Amino acid sequence: MERLQKVIAHAGVTSRRKAEDYIVAGRVAVNGKVVTELGTKVSEKATIEVDGIPIEREAPVFFLLYKPKKVISAVDDDKNRPVVTDYINETEARIYPIGRLDYDTTGLLLLTNDGDFANAMMHPRSNIKKTYVAKVKGKPSKDTLQRLSRGIELEDGKTGPAKVSFKSGNKKNDTSIIELVIAEGRNHQIKRMLETVDHPVLKLKREQYAFLTLDGLQPGDFRALKPVEVARLREMAVT
């Protein structure tokens, strides 16, 4: 027996938190009867419907994608642009990205059909670190790098501490390469941080997610996560 909201999340319908909202709102039925009580447990043979549509219980799957540039971090796009799920042809499960990378940002992105896992990865308290490498305009001073590391005041609040390091500079083009390691995941966070200190991003790549890297992959390549990697990520999300 499993909790109803967990089964819905694992089926890839939505996150566990959203599934709870669906239950309370009377949008979920079990064996033909509407269920509104959180914590309800269901058997493997139970028929579950969300908004009158039976869910299909999928085995959880987890993928790592090297997202190329000019690809949307979504399962579909109303402008018919490429989306990240176009690149993963190894499963029929209803996968979706965990978080997002901007249209013009490249790098490591996780996808799954496990809403519970996705929610754990994105929870503010998960403290899972992501490593970004940015090509920026100009050369940040030591004071600017320290300011970035202490946190930048943005319109949605001050960012948390970051690990920031200068990698290289190009005097001719007046550009620099810097690395930032953050544990947050706000929209356009890296770009907004660097824009605030007057070093706008020209190119951005996420190179690492926790202990996961892009080693051996080219843009557009993907691989399934190993069970031990999934287990380790789960442990990191609750510590």
C-alpha cells in the first residue's frame, strides 16, 4: 500500500505537492469514488483517476541530458521549438525536466517521471549544489567576485552564499570566464546576479549537478542515471 499522492506523483502526472492539492480539491477518484483525504493509501490494483482520466502507473525513470543551446526546458512548446524531451528516445514514460535551463543555456539537466523525486531535488532546503561556467563581458574585480560569493540583492530577495572563482580572461575581446557554484534555483539567477554587478552573461553552461558531470557526453546526448546515483541524490536532498 502506498499513499495516494505518491502514486500520482510517480505516475508522472504532477509533483507530490500538486497531487495533494488535486486530492483536496476533489479531482481524484479511487475505484470510482472521489477521495479528498490526504494520507489515503491505495493498493497496486486500485484504479486511480485524475479529472476523470485513469493514470498509468509507470516505473520511475531518471535521465541526465546534456542540453544543447536553443532548446526549451519543457515537454512541449507552443512555438514548435525543440524541447528537451525530444532528445530522449529510450523511454515511453511521461518524463519532464527537473527545474529548467534557459533557452540559450547549455549543460546538465535531469529528467524523470517521478514527481516525488523531482520535488525533493527542487526543494529550497535540498541544498544540492549546481556548478555553472559563465562567459561574461568585462573582467570582474576581486571585490566583485567577493560580492557575488556573499550574495546579491535581487528583486526577489538576496541570493545565498556562492562559491565564485575567476578562470580566465580575454583582454582583446574584453571577456572573462568565471565559475559559480550555487545551491539555489531561481529563474535566471546566474544571469541576474551577473547583470547586477555589471558583467552581463554572454554564454552560460551548467557543468555539474551535485556529483553528476557531463563527462563523455556531447550536446544532445543523454544517459540513464544509475540506481546508486539516484539513491545518493535522494540522500543529499534530505540532509
